[in-house]
Amino acid sequence: MIKLAKLIIAEKPSLAMNIVKSIGGMQKNDGYFENAEYIVTFAFGHLLKLYDLDNFFDRNKT
């Protein structure tokens, strides 16, 4: 049986390091950290942007 790890994507490397320190017992790899339960990696900058509802529904703001 294959056990799947939970992926955590942090917004920046310093946040990823805080998460890794909190979890503990993680192995450092090229661009990510892992243990039997978690994979922690990071990006640079915001990963998501909120979409304006008026644009989503293709309507004009009043």
C-alpha cells in the first residue's frame, strides 16, 4: 500500500523554514524538505490572486 505525503507550499523560503522547524525530523533535498508524512517546498511571491466577482460574472460595477 502506498502512503501519500501531504504537500505544503510556502510563499517564501523563510516561511518554509519555519514550517520545517515546526514539523521537525525533515530531510533536506534540492528545493524541498520531506519526511514520511510531509513534503515542504516554497515559491517566491504570491501564489494566488483573488479574482474580482464582477469580472468573474462578466458584469459592470455599479
